[in-house]
Amino acid sequence: MNNFTRSGILFVVSAPSGTGKTTLCSNVRQTPDLVYSVSCTTRPIRKGEKDGTDYHFLSKEEFEKKIKSGNMLEHADVYGHYYGTPKGPILEHLAAGRDVLLDIDVQGARQIRDSKDPKIREALADIFIMPPDLEELRRRLEDPEQFDGGGSDQVPRHYPGGALSEPEAEPAPWLTGETPASCLV
């Protein structure tokens, strides 16, 4: 008889746009023992997307209700649309011993690191993907082939706090030396 049980691990993978985070996470998602977290958004569904698979598509009112009730692990307003990670499914998977993968931006990862929830803090494995260097990152972000012509949520040059932040925006943490200490790739 085996009485061994464990809690799941919350793998939070974050990086500036253009570093290959989504490609890395897409490959890791093929692992059958790993649950990929599906985010919520208020933006309109795009052709070919499926509710519950690509995103959970919510109204602005539904999303704001989740924020107010503390049911979002992290969230952001990006160009007038909310994006975020629902907390309930994450906690359920972790309690069941299933590992969870989150592919999020650096601001979302910062919110998760700052979480007061002890179950989140205990399960967290924070992985930050570094770009090879600024010149390579700039080349990737300026290459239109890097993004799928607007169908992607990537907003490489103008995302507040993104890789090549606008001067008035909060600088990206990895540019200021605030790289998460837990894991650098």
C-alpha cells in the first residue's frame, strides 16, 4: 500500500516578447502529466479559437466580478481587454497532485510571485526566459514572421513594461536587474 501523496508544482514561465517562451511552452505542453492553464480574456473570440481551449472568453462584467472576488491569480488590462489566470482551477490541480504550466508575461509572473496564498507560494517554480542579447531580441521583434499577423496576443513594441518598452512605461524587470532569482534559462 502506497500512502505517498504530493501537491502539484506550479511552473510559471515568463519572458519578454520574442524570447521563444511560447515555443518552449508549446513543446513542454506535449507532456501528458502536465496541465496547461487556460487563461481568461474579454477580447472577442477569433476565427479558429475555441472557448475553454484557447481562452475562457468572458464579458468585461464577468471578468471584473472575478477580480473583485479574488478569483484571479493574476490579471492585466491590455489595450482595453482583460487577460488573466483564474485561481480556482490552478488550486484544484495542485491539490490533486497535478503539475500546472502557466505561459504568462513578466507582469503576470510578478503578481503570482507576490501572491499571499500559501498554496500558490509553496507550489511556485518561477522560470524566467532570458533573451540571448538585446540585438537578437530587437531583430526578432522587428521580424514580422515572428508573429502571426495580428492573430497573436503578442504586442512586442508597445506592451507596457514589455521587452522594448516605451520610455514612459515601467521598464522590463530583466532590463533593470530585477530578474527572478528562482530560475534563469
